[in-house]
Amino acid sequence: MQDIVIRGLSKAFDGKQVLRDFSAVLPAGQVTGLMAPSGAGKTTLLRILMGLERPDRGTITGLQGLRLSAVFQEDRLCENLNPVSNLRLVTPTLSQSAAEEALTAVGLTDCLHQPVRELSGGMRRRVAILRALLAEYDLLFLDEPFKGLDRETKEVVMADTRRRCDGRTVLFVTHDPTELEAMGAVQRLELT
């Protein structure tokens, strides 16, 4: 896999500039952190990289042919499916036992077969994170994935996430510099 190179990326919505001439290199096989105040364009940048938005200007190289996975700010789970089925939906080759083992590793032992609509926000968040981590991907986008988790749960989930994405290319958006350190980010980008 090669580095992802972003050059001069700009995007405006209704005349309001959200990104202005942003350039960066996301090194292959490494975690890159992205920090910025709310409204600075972090999610817009991710949406452009995922192909969900088109930039007004700029180029991106290195994305061609890559399999993408993402944890969005919203959980985006299938409400009527249980956690195991939500994981297996995006990774059909994942066995029932492997799905249960992954969920147990992040403290979701007692709700494996409940519909996710009945789960707490923190439980739903952990299912959403695992769903992205267990999918087959080359590039992972994490958009404030640990938001809403209590400190103890966050530590467990961050350790599990770091282990599962070791050696993968990751763009990790957060407001918390301690999360970047816990995730082993090799560089920290900032949008202003």
C-alpha cells in the first residue's frame, strides 16, 4: 500500500469556505491524528476522502482501489439486528463465535442477542467501532469514535482498537490529544 497524498484541498458550502488549501500525507500503515475546533472541516475532509463529497479544488492520490471502512459520529447500526448480526452484516465470513469473542473483548457480554435499539449509547458505540474494525479494509476513518464512552470503557476500547488496526492506515479525528497518544498516532494534523 502507498501513502495517501492530499494537495491543495478546498471545499465551500453556500459560499462559506470549510476547507482551504489543505495538504497532507497519510503514511501507509500508520495512524494519523487530525485535530481542529468544531466547524473547522474535519468531517468534510473525511467525507471527501471517502468519496461522499467532491472537493472544489485539489487532488488526492493513493486512494485508488482501496477498501474503506469508517466509524462515523453517528452509530449507523441496523436497529432491529443484534450486535452479532450487525458485525456479520459487513463481514459475512466472520463466524458467530468470532463476533461474540470480539464483542466480549469490549465488554459486551450480556447483550449479544438483543436488538441494538435496546442498547445504551455506549454499547451501541462499541458495536459501531467493532463493525468498522472487523470489515475488510485498507484505510480506516475514525471520526471521534470514543465520544460518549466513560473513561474505563474508553481505555478498553482504545486498546482493542489500536491492536486491531496495527499496521493499517488510519485517519483518526479527535479533540483529545491523549487519545492520539493512546492510539499511537505518528503524526498530528491540524485544520485551522
